[in-house]
Amino acid sequence: MRFLIDECLHTTLVAVAQNRGHECFHVNWLGLSGETDWDLMPRIVDENFTFVTNNARDFRKLYANEELHAGLVIIVPQLLPARQRDLFEAVLAELEPEGELVNEVIEITLDGDVAEMTRYSLPEVE
């Protein structure tokens, strides 16, 4: 998979994906820091990135308008880098059997110390 990490998440998430054999970039390293969410979407879709963010509200709306996309990973709430890495690692472990997230979203949250994942289609399948 090809991942693009949003600027709201730590740059060390790139190494987490790369250590599992994925191609991964950070928004800051591609000169895209400060870009609006809607300006990022064409690049995300055109370059077949699975986008990793903690900006659930905005990107859920943007992804709902995309007919075909490589997936969205939402890590909430805002956490220290070590916890972000732990949660991203859990998402990658969830994806490994299938290796794709086409037109799907995975949201991972913490309930105390327990990670909870929700996976759903977006846009919604009718």
C-alpha cells in the first residue's frame, strides 16, 4: 500500500509503514504542509494514497464525494507520537491479510488503554 501521513500526525509514522514493507510519505516532506484539505484530495486520489489523518470531520466529507479511493485511516484523538505509532501499527496489522482498503475507512480510537477499530465503506454502499 501507499500511505500519505497528514501534517497533524507525527513524521515517525512513516517509518512504521515502511518497516512493514509499505511505501509511505509525510505531507511535510512533499512540500504540502499548509495545503487546504480540499487541495490535498486531488493528489491523494491521483497518486493512489491511503491517507492517514486525525482530521475525521473534514476528510469524511471529502471522501464521501470520491467515487473511488485507496482508503482513509483516522487516528483519534490527538495523541503523543508513541501512541500514534502504536495505533497505526494496529491498523497495519488489521490490513495485512487483505492488503487494501479500497473505498473504506478505518477509524481507531482509545477507550482507556484499549484500542477500538471501526471499519466502514465510504462513500456508503447502497
